[in-house]
Amino acid sequence: MPVRSSFTPLYPATSQADVMRTNRRYHPRENMGELAELIVDLTGRKIVCLVHNISDGGAMIESSANILPKRVILNYQDKYIRKVCRVVWLDGNFAGLEFI
């Protein structure tokens, strides 16, 4: 049995077609990297967040909060966007938002 070099990848690089097949998003994403805010409760408490990407259906954000309520309002003043969102996933400080 041949010995694998430490520089040889275990799996070959995936092709662009493979990546496109696994991307099941309904709306194309636009990469942003800009600041916005999340309104997280009825008192108007806000959390600053970084919008990594956004589409007609939702956004991926990063915030200092690793716990968010089920519903938030994304207030993105630079793009004139204010949307009620459902938090569909959390991974550390990252979250996926679906616009409702």
C-alpha cells in the first residue's frame, strides 16, 4: 500500500459543477461585508452585526451575540432595508436569516 505524502490531499478538489449542485438557494446572494443592526426585542434593543451576504430571501450575518431570538428585525440603513426575519440557523457568532 502506498504511503500518502503529507502534502497530498485526501480528497481531490471539488469541481465548480459539484459546488453548484450542492447550492440549493432559491435566490442569488450578493456579498456585502457591511455593518447593519438587529433589533432583537420590543424595547428596541439593538445589536450591531456584519452582513456577509444578502439576497431577496435572506442574509448571513455575524454578530457578537451567539444566541438570538427566533425573530429579529434586520435594519440595514445603507441599503434602505428593514426586514422582519426568522433565524434559521446559528453557528457560533454566525446566523442565517430568512426574510418573512
